[in-house]
Amino acid sequence: MARLIYAAIASLDGYVADVKGNFDWAAPDEEVHRSVNDLIRPIGTHLYGRRMYEVMVAWESDDMVEGQPDLIKDFAEIWRSAKKIVYSRTLSSPRSSNTTLERDFSPDAVRVMKASADRDISIGGPELAGLALKAGLVDELHLFAVPVVVGDGTHFLPRDFSAMLELLDERRFGNGTVHMRYRIRR
């Protein structure tokens, strides 16, 4: 059975974007980016809400990687080769290869997907991940905590979600970012 993994880069106070929707403060340096690449390399399918997909679909463009270092090209290749499912009622069609559009998030369909997948699945975007967390679908949380406090914005986790976690791993980076990997206890 595949694991469903929710990973995010967030401020120390738990936001993935500030109150204006900015997340430029979260741009990973080379060391963190390499770690993110290693984290997503084994992922077979990415589940996205519309807003997160619209951020990530830029990796489909060759312009995004032209003249960039190898680690950026590596990320683009990893992302392009994985399957992607976008949950949106407003998107007319996907703008990337290997992408399916679903109108509604179905916890039962994700359970079936986890049971039949031979590679892990990631879920991206705090709103969609919140639905999966509340449905008891997420197996692991990966938080890259950036040494910045933004005060308000879009939360990494839903406000009305609670869970007991088991720390599986942690790593400190030279820029002050800390990666924490947790298993959600059932």
C-alpha cells in the first residue's frame, strides 16, 4: 500500500503564504532544493488543488529550466514524469502532461488509489491536504520550517485538525531551515 504524504515549506509560525498570498520568502536554497528533489523522486502521483496546481504547472515549461542549474532541471524532470491529479470545479482542462482533472475530491477514491499504487502519493495545497487530513488519509507530514515569521496568511494545517504525531526524522540546513518528517498516529 502506498503512503499519502503531505509536504510543505512553511514559515516558523505555520504559514505557506503570507496574508497577501506571497511565498517568495520560502524559496529553497540549493541544499534544501536537493532535499526536496530527493523527497519527491519516489512519488508516483501528485494530488493538487487548483491553486497549487497553477503554481506547479510552471514546471511544465522549458522556459522555467532554461539556463538553470542541474538541480532545477532535475526537479522539473521528476515533476513532469509523475502522474498528477488536479481537483477543481473551475479549471477547464489541465495544462501539463500526465495530468487528470477531477471535479470533486473523493476520500474513497483516494483510499482505493493508495491501496493499488506501487509508488507513494503526495498531496499539495493546504486546502486539499486539509480535506485528506480530516478524512484520515494522510500517512506522513513533511514540514520544511523556514526561519521567518509572517504573522498571518494561509496555514500549513487546517485550524480544526488535531492528531498525534511520531517524529521519524529531522534535518537542519545551513540556511536555518529545518525539515521534520512525522508519521500520523492512528
